[in-house]
Amino acid sequence: MQAEIITIGDEILIGQIVDTNSAYIGKALNSIGVSVYQITSIQDDKEHILKAMAEAEANADIVILTGGLGPTKDDITKHTICNYFNDVLVRNTAVTKNIERLWRDYIKKPIQQVNLDQALVPSKAKVLMNMVGSAPGMWIEKGEKVFISMPGVPFEMKALMEQEVLPRLKVKYKRPFIKHKTLLTYGIGESALAAIIEDWEDNLPNYVKLAYLPNLGKVRLRLSGKGFDEQALDIEIEKQVQAVLPLIKEVFTGFEEDGDLEVLIAKKLIEHKKTLSVAESCTGGKLAEIFTQHAGASSYFKGGLITYATQIKIDVLGVEEALINKYSVVSAQVAEAMAKQCRILYASDYAIATTGNAGPTKGDANTEIGTVYIAIASKKHAISQKLNLGNNRTRVINKAVNKALELLQKEIFKN
């Protein structure tokens, strides 16, 4: 069972907005056993839409279009669909009433004709009622294939997927089960990891696939299986997980469904009633952000300082000036002092500190660009590690964040 997703809009092609719809739709389809064959982004252009629809019909059983259903002249999807199916637009009474309800209860302004005309739909289409917007979704069948058109506004599209599209697809098609299990690893590169698990990978059954998903110091391993026997699929994937775990035990941190590494750290801290603070220099607040983006962070996260300038490390954090002068601001000694002072300042059980040279210039320290020191302080001791992360500023910062999480996880999980 294959689907193709077509996103319509010049704003996507020129980079004005990011296409988040396709990611959501792909994941939702996968959850009911539908594989995505292809994702295509196209212009608001009649000939381009017609060409994309014809190609998608040849490729897939299900064609999903998003975008181009607004009330303005550049929204041409409905007219183009009519052209494709040799159809005409007709006014749908139920959609008209829904639009009037939205304007009466929420917008509270006079309805313009262009808004009422959003109730015009192809006569061959089944209306998918959009309860949170004025543009309805449309479902058109052609033999065993189905074309689905939805608005491009993400929250409207999601509501239609959940309330209309997925339930209808479940009824219409017999679908296989698609199962995924994703393992998280930190502190190892993709090629090194592949070498460790090569024999195991070579002996996977043909209906179970492995994908490597690397990202600056961490690699996700995704096992994917497809079949009509759900129980047998679950058993086989679990068997393969148990077979690979001993091979990657030094770098394995958990499963994706349990959350990213910062979530696993948070759970451990909350479980043991421990707290955390951060003192950041080269990472510029990214560590604090990565913890506080999750609800409930106040249960364990005390706070943080961005001591970017050397003098702030001295005046605010309390690092001794003599220590900086002796060892340099980018050094193991200063990183450990930052972590110790941060832990005391916030009265936390653990503290992370980062100091380094992300580039493109060397700053206050005559240290090579890409050099980063990360320190973890607890009530017992402080430890640090030197890293050489290259000369790309973004890469240095993000890899330093991932490495800091890895070191913190090892420290708190061993206690």
C-alpha cells in the first residue's frame, strides 16, 4: 500500500515556510500501515499540479494534496482538480453552513463572497468537513485509487487527517502492519557504529530494514518491519533488538519512544530527587534551552548562567582570575571551576559547564578553533573532557551540547 504526498505552494519552494505537513502525514500514514512512496513540492501552477497528480496516480494507491484551497485568486487547487477529473464545482450546503457558523461564532465579521465560495467543491468529491477552518477537505475515488485534498494550514490538515482521512483509509484498504523500533546511541560516528554491528546487520531477515540516522555525535538506529502478522513482526523486531544491544552497550542510551537523552536524564534526576544547573560559555544557552523546552523541567532544573565574556566568569560565576590567567579561559581547570561554582551558586546536585572556541576567531584564548572543554560537577567531584570538534561554528556548538548530555548521563546513571 503506497501513498504519495503533494504539497502545493510557491512559499514552500522559495523557502519562505518549512513543509511540516509532509512529515506529519508520513508519520500518520505509517502508523496505519501505509508506506509513503514519494513527497513532492510544487508550484501554484495548473500545469504543474496536473503533471504531479498524473505521476502520483501512476506511482501510488493514495494521493494526498495539501495547499491551494484558500479564498484568494492564487489558490487554484480545486479548479485544477476539476480539470483533472473532467468535473465542475458545485455549492455544498453543509460546508456553507459550517462557514457561516465559523463567522458567526468566532470571526464575528461580515462574510465576504470569496469566503462563501469556499463551499464550492468538485461534484465527484466527498466532502471532508473542516470544523476548524473554512476550506473543506475533499475525497475523490478513481477505481481503486483515492485522491485526497486538504488545506495547507497545519492545524486544519491535522484535524482532517485524524477525524476524516485516517478512519476512511482504514475502512477502504487492507493494510499491512509497519513497526519501527529506534535505538539511541551517543559518542560514536555512523561508520564506526556500522563496523561494530556489520555481522548482525548482514543477517537481518529481508522484511526487517535498518536505517542509520546520524546527527553530530549521536546516531539513531531505526529497525523497520512490514508484514500482515503483527505478533510475528513484534517478536522478530524485539529479537533483533536484544541481539544488537550487547554489541552497542557502551554507546546505547535508550529507545526513541522513551524520549531523547535530555528526557532520560530528566527522568533519572526526578526519580532520585536530584537537581541540575548549567554554566555555559561557548554553547550560549543551548543546554538550558534543551532541558527547559520540556514541561516539568522546574522539578529538577535550578537555573543557568551564560557567562560568555571572560570577565563575567570572574564577576558573576566567581571563577578566580588567577586560574584563568594561568591556564587560559578555555581549559579543563576553568571548565571544572565553572561547574563547581555553578553548583554552589544554585545549590544543585549536579552542574554542567562549557567553555571553548567555536570560531571563527579565537577570542580571549589562544586556543585552536573547535576546542571545547565540558565539565560535570557533583557533590563528590568535578570531571572534565577536552574535545576537538572541527572549525564549523554551528557544528562545534551543537556537538558540544550533545557531548555534554552524554557525559552528564554517564555521571548520573553510574550513581
